[in-house]
Amino acid sequence: MLFTGNRTFSKLIVRVTIGALALAISAIILSVAILKGFKTEIIEKQRGFFGDIIITKNDLNASYENTPIKLLEQDIKHIKGVPWVREITPFATKAGIMNVKGEVEGVLLKGVDKTYNQQYIKPNIIKGDTLNFGESATTQLLISEYLASRLSLDVGDKFIMYFVQDPIRKRPFSIRGIYTTHSEELDKTYVIGSLDLIRRLNDLDDTDVGAYQIRISNFDSLQVATQQIADLLPIEMNATNIVEQMPDIFNWLNMLDMNDNIIFVLMMLVAIINMVSSLLISILERSAMIGVLKALGYVNTGIRKVFLYGSMYLIGLGLLIGNGIALLLYVFQTQTHFFALDPSTYYIEYVPMQIHWYQVVGLNVAVAVIGLMALFIPAMLISRISPIKTIQFK
């Protein structure tokens, strides 16, 4: 009935319907994959640099240098006992001025120690290597590609950095590695070095730190983990998460969810219009057959099922083709990064994709269910067809 009919117009409509369904489901799957991949990449860049939760002194200090704090071993043990907490590492920050061949640039030195997991920054290293916490750790730096270009620096180059304090101190550094996050705020501001250096400059004890950053295993549990950690801290300390520290970025990412909703609605409208048109044309083309079936005693419900089963077949075929197209594009892009982006605008060089199998299944079920529900209304037209008039017309 669907493909072997004598009328070429109905065949064309059937093929258009299958194409529209394939286009709809492939567009929906790819839009979800792109949005999820994009959000994951941006969030991972921020998490890799700042961690998920930061513990600082609970004061009104608004400078770049946090008031020193110290957690006892039992406090750290209690924090590690919170569900989802993967690691806790100390760090400190200190403002400095890079002086390279007469060019100066104000930066913020983030000092870390050997407990800092550099696997989060390693994917962003484009030249050189991560910090080596050996004897010369206090003289090594990771700088951004922006600063390297701005000051004409390369891996292995040496320069002097001045730290504004009383008295002013200066220290020699060598470039260990060059990184890029494509985030203007990070690349223009931060260099990464040794926590021990900041301790020496600020005359701190070996256990004093500027803050602690915590990495959790489940980012969806960020708010709950933040509250549980805050309840364990001494009264003079405070825990804030990355969403609270960077509300603009995360509000922007949340607004992107609207794009997926709009694409889903538009694609479903296209698919529904084509499915309804195909069903109506099939019913009108087979009106004589419907009349014969009614004359033989077949009820309207049974006849409706015949056409709805045919529509289910079209939906299944369209979904199969659409999923195949989406899968091919997904694998192609994830393996080749062929479709590029402007990193100065999107913080990433290529179109990222990420999606789970259960999301694909859910999207297919949603499209199939909504499509079938929309077809019940035009299927009611069958009850209005008179067997006498259609058979006579035949």
C-alpha cells in the first residue's frame, strides 16, 4: 500500500514524509549532542583551572591575595569523607608584574603543589610540559599562549617577575610550558607556578595556604556537596562553588538549553505536518478500499489501525535513516574535528559532540509517541467515509 501503489503522487508524499522524519530526528540528536559537548568542554575548562568548590577565609578581603588559612588533618579527612569528593588540594594566588625586554604585563600567579592533579591542565598545554615539582619548581612557570605572544616568550625562556609588596621583591623564572584555554579572562590573567614560592614571599608556614580547591566526581551534585562541606568547616572559613563564582558563564550555558527546545519543537512540527499530510492522502486515495472493508463489516477502529500501523512503519523507517545519518556525522566529527569554530568567541576550536545512548533512545521514543498521537486526529476521518458513496464512486 505504501510503496507499490499505482499513483505516483502518494509515493512521492511517502518518501517526503520519511525524509522529513529522518531530517527531524537527525537534527534533534545532533543539536543535543552539540549542546552537551559544548557545555561539557566549557565547564571542564573552568573546573580544571579552579576546581569545583573553593574553601577560603570568611572575611571581606577583596584583593587578589587570599587571607592565609590552614585546615587540620582531621578537617581534611572529614571533607574527603563527603560523598562525591574526589580530591582536595591547596593553592594560593599573588599579583605580579612580568618584565620582559622592557615590556611589562600584570598577571596573577596561581601557586600549586605536587598534590595538584595536572591532568586537568595538561590537555590545554600546546607547547612544553606541565610543572616538575623538583628542586627548581619555584622558578618554573606555565604561561598562556596570549602572554607568550604578547611578550615574545617561548619554552625555556627566562625573565624577571616583580611582586608588589614591602619591600618589592623580584624573582627569576623560566617557561616550563605554554597553555591555552581560549578564555580571555583566564589567558590574560593567570600564570601557574609553585605554592612554595608564594609561601616564601609572604613569609607563611609550610602548612599555610591561600585557599583549597576541591574536585568532585558528580558535577550534578555540586550544590549538595558544597553545603555538606560548608557544614564541616570551621566558623572562620567558607565554601563556594564554581557556579557561584562565575554566574555569568553558567547562566549563559543554561540559556543555551533554549536552543535545543526550539529545534525540537520546529523539527517536530515539520515531521507532524508531513506525517498528517501523508496519512490524509493515503486515506483519500484508499477511500474505495475503506468503503469495501466497511461493507464487509470491518469496524472503523480496525480500519484506523491499518493506517496507523502503516504510519508506524513510516515513522520507524524515518527514525532508522535519521539515526544512521546522525551517527555517521557524530563519529566523523568526534574523530576528525572537521567542523571548526572561532575560539575567541566560543572558547573552543571545533564543534564538540557528546551524547549518551539513553538520550538517543529517549529522543526517538519522544518523536515516535508525539508523531503517533498527532495522527489520531486525521485517522478519525475514516469514520466519516460512507461505503455506499465510495463503492459507487469506484
